[in-house]
Amino acid sequence: MKQAKRLFWNALLLTSATLLMRTVGVCFQVYVSNRVGAEAIGLYSLMSGVYGFALTLATSGINLGVTRIVVDAIGEGRHEAISPAMKKALAYALFFGCFSAILLAIGAPVIGTRWLHDARTVTSLRLFAITLPLIAISSALNGYFVAVRRVYKNAAVQVCEQAIKIGCTMHLLTLLIDGGIEAACSALVLGGTLAETLSCILSAILYFRDRKRNFPRMDKPTVSHEGRKLLGISLPVAFTAYMRSGLITLEHILIPRGLRSSGASHSASLIAYGSIQSMALPVILYPAALISSFSGLLVPELAECKVQGSQKRIRYMIGRVWSLSMLFSIGAAGILVCFSHEIGNALYPGTETGNYIRILAPLIPIMYVDTATDAMMKGLGEQVFSMNVNLVDALISVVLVWFLVPKYGIWGYIFTVYFSECFNTVLSITHLLSVSKTPVRLFKWIYKPLACIVAATCAVRFSLPAIGLEIQNDALSIIFHCLLVILVYLLLLLLTRSIEREDRQWITSLFCRDADH
């Protein structure tokens, strides 16, 4: 129970910080979209695909590598090995970060003019390159804080980074907005660059203080094999990630090109692409803060269970995570489907964002459960299988985009998203089931929550107008209706025993600090 409570409170802290950042982030995205326009957002999203590959090269699996070697060292009582291991990890991060930055800076003209077919991206790509060494170092330090279960330090750094990014970007947009779309994109990138710089410095300060206090350098010399272990964990993940990220980058380059082939203009293609990638998807992924927070913390917890050989606890944790993930994600999907048009009109008036939210919302349970499943496989040492599935998924996506988008336009892309997400999730869940032997409870995990959210949304959607409480396209009205759906949904989950007595006792015990024994 101590482990469960520690996981819960860490996840609650991280979730609160993530929700705060995502709330501010969505509001900031609305501000930016209304300030620079959908075409600029589409162009920025197009560059982000290239930046994603550069970022994958810069980090090269270092986050997972650091988490695993530090967890193993702590679990085996070899605290003296942590300091030399982290020195090697930081050198690894700095090497790949600088290498990636040099490649992006040198290749920016070719990438911008020949691959993206838009010379306005060159300056922004070079500015993106500055952030790569900083993010690589921050990723290594983030893995350390996750491993030692001090995620509040990560949360504090992330909140500071978001605040700095928003402040700098808003100021830069004010100065550069008259320069057109190219200047607006440069302002967005430069604001993030300044934020990443200060974030890296703050993470380093917190790390050195934490390491000095908890894992001081030993006087006696130690024989450490953590460097080879780090390479053994990080490089296999990195090589697969390179291929997958390259395929994803290719996919994102092909989407606007395919939309143009389907008959849309260059400007219209960027607008449609930006509406999905930078407007609809952030709303779809907004509730995922809870899942992503728990998922990141599951890696060291399950890794520790595997080191201890506690198979029963592994099955217990997997079952709990899947159950809670489905309850949460099905509820989130129902709410976004029900109020998609109102949310879209409130956030991005005059756009098609609401339609895209409704179309993509049914994918939420699949996406969220896949996130949790991938994290659990990493914790159990199955990260290579997970990356191979992601690689095949990315390859299939490229093929589908190549053939479907020029013929069917945006609907071809939406079909690709659905197919790839379902393919990835089914393979990942099947493999985790075979590895862990976790029993499946489809009726409790899927059918009951689905019936409950349908009933809850219908009750709120159709009963409130009868008493004069029609939903409006403003934030307060939408929040009120969403909260009401949540309350009805929770009540129905209790009445149908989707949340059983054992679940309630487990949740209650997490809040009882005197129940550790």
C-alpha cells in the first residue's frame, strides 16, 4: 500500500501541474491562433514534424535509460554508482543534442525549400536547432527525478517553463506580428527557445542539489558498468525511435502535399492541417494529463516490481491501470462528442475545429489506453517490442497517407489516424496480456462505462433545455454542463458497480495517511 499511495500522490501532483499547464496551453493556443491565423498555425505544425525527428535524435532514448539505471542502482543498494552514471548520461545527452542541432541548422535551407516547399520555414528551423542540446539535457535530468520519485521538481520546472514561454512569446508576437507569417512563426519558436534555456538551467540546479543531498560522492573508488547499461537500454530504443520519427516526419510532410493533390490550394491545405494538428488534437489530448502523469510514474514502479520478481503485484497494477484508464477515457470521449461544436465555437470561432473534435473524440479511449500500455511495457523491459509496433504503425500511416489523402482529402487522413491508432493499441495490449497474464474484464472496463456515459450525456443534453438551461457557446455554460455530465456519470458508475467496493476501498486507502501498514 505504501507503493500505491506514493504512486497516487506523485501522480496527483504531476497531474495537477500538467492540467494547469495544458489549461494555460490551450488558452494560449487560442490566443496565438486568433492572433496569427490558421495558415501560420498550419505552417508551424508542418515545421514541428521536422523538429520532432530532430528532437528524437537529440534525446536518443536518454530519459528511459536514466530512469532504468537509477532505479536499478537504488533497488540493488548501489547508491555510489548513481553519480558516475549520471555523468555519463549527461555526456550522452550533450553529444546527441549537439549533433542533432548541427544537422538541423546546416540542413534548414534544404529542408525548408525542397521538403516543406516553403522558404518561410528556414529561419524558424534554425531557431529550433538551438533548443536541441538543452532539451536533451533536460530529458536526462527528468529521467533522474522520475527514478528517485521526486516528480514535484519536474512539475515545478514545467510550470516555470510554460510561464516563461507564454510571456516571451506574447511579447515577441507583439514586436514581430507586422512581419507576416514568417516573423510570427519565428516569434513562436524563439519564445520556446528562451523558455527551454531557463528550464534547463533550473533543472540542472535542482539536480545537483538533490544528488549532493541524497547520493553524495563516495571516497572509495567504484567499478561501475552503468555506462554500458545505459547504452544497452537507450540505443535500441533510440534506433527504433529514429526510424519511427522519420516516418512520422515524412507523413506530416505528405499530408499537406496530398491535400494539395486532392484539389486544395497551398493556403487551404495548411489551414486544414493546422485545424486538426494544432487546434482539434490539443483539445482531444487535454484530458490525457491524468493518464500521462500516471503512465510516466508507472515505469519505475513496474521496473522495481520486476527486479523484485513480484508478478502478482505486476498483474494487480496492470489491471488497475487499465480499469481506471477506460473509466476515465470513455467519460472524456463522451463529453467531447456531446459538446464538440460548443467547445469548438467557443475556442476557435469561425473554424471547423468543432467538427474535427467530434470526429476524433471516439479515439480517446484507444489513444489513452495505448499511452498507459506503452508505459507499462517500458517498465517491464518490453520497450523494444513497443518501439517495433510503433515503427510498423508509422510505416503503415505513411503508406495510407500516400495513397488515401490525394484521393479523399482530409477524410483520407482521418481514416489513417483511426486505423493506425487501433492497430497500435491492439498489438500492444495483446503483447502485454501475454507477458503479464493479466485477466481481462471487458464488461466492467468497457461496456458498463460506455452505457453510463451515453446515459449521462443524453440526460444532461436533453433534460436541461426542458427547464430553460440551454447550453451556450461560452466557457461558463460549457463547464457547467460538462461538470453535470461528470456527476451523473460517476453516479451511474456507482449504481452499475462499474466502480466496485474493492475499488472504492483502494481509492479511499490512498487518502488515509495512517493506513500504510
